[in-house]
Amino acid sequence: DLSDALFSMMRLLEHDNSCRSDVQILLKQLVLLGSKLESFPTAALLLPTLRFDELLLNNVLTLCCHWVSIDYEPLNALFILAGFASPCSSADLPAARGTCMLLRSRPTFQHLLKTSLAQAKHVGAAPILGRFWDAVLGTPAQTQ
């Protein structure tokens, strides 16, 4: 199961930070694959399936927030966060809203926003930051 494999890889980081680049690249590739709906219609199931695993989702959010806080490839971390917080379809909107709610409730959320603003000076950052801001600031809160 992909969720189990990702979780195991993230657990490696507790003991060996040398593979953090590989883990970040893998998560980024999963987000890219999950957004290629026109080429791969079944890609729409990838991120919702991963998001459904609450433990994995919390670990991805924690890991990306950590990468932003230590300034380790923060633009990549924001890209991953935007991917997990963006809905893949209208049916996926409630789950994406739930992810946004989890992200907004983190104590590091203000730091994420400040870091995202600081990243705006980098060439090519606009599409990533636009997607991040749209996902975490533009997605309405989940209603009961």
C-alpha cells in the first residue's frame, strides 16, 4: 500500500536526515501526478486516497511545516502542502477543506504564510505560491 510505504519512508527521517531530499522529491512527484487529470483520469484518486489516511496526512503536514521552519527547500514544501490542500474534484472538496482546516489550526500557520510571502521574490515561484494561497486562504472553512 502506497500510504504504508510513504509512512515508512517518513519514519526513516527520524533516524537519517540524509534521505529528506528523496522523501521531499517523492512527495512532490505524487502531487504532480495527482494533478495530471487530463493525461491520467485515475490520477484524481491519488491525493484523495493519501489524504484519507489521517496519520499519513498529519505526518505530511508536520514534515512540510518542519521543512519550512528550518528553511529546507521551503518552496517545495509549500508546493506539497498546496497539493494536499487543493481539491482534485468537486467530490474531493470536503476532504480538501478538512486538510485546510488542519493546516490553519497548526501553530506554525502564520510562519508558513510569512515564509510564502518571502518566497515571492524567487523566479518561478508565482504559480506555486498562487496555488498555495488559493488552497489555504481561498478554500472556505468546512461547514457542519
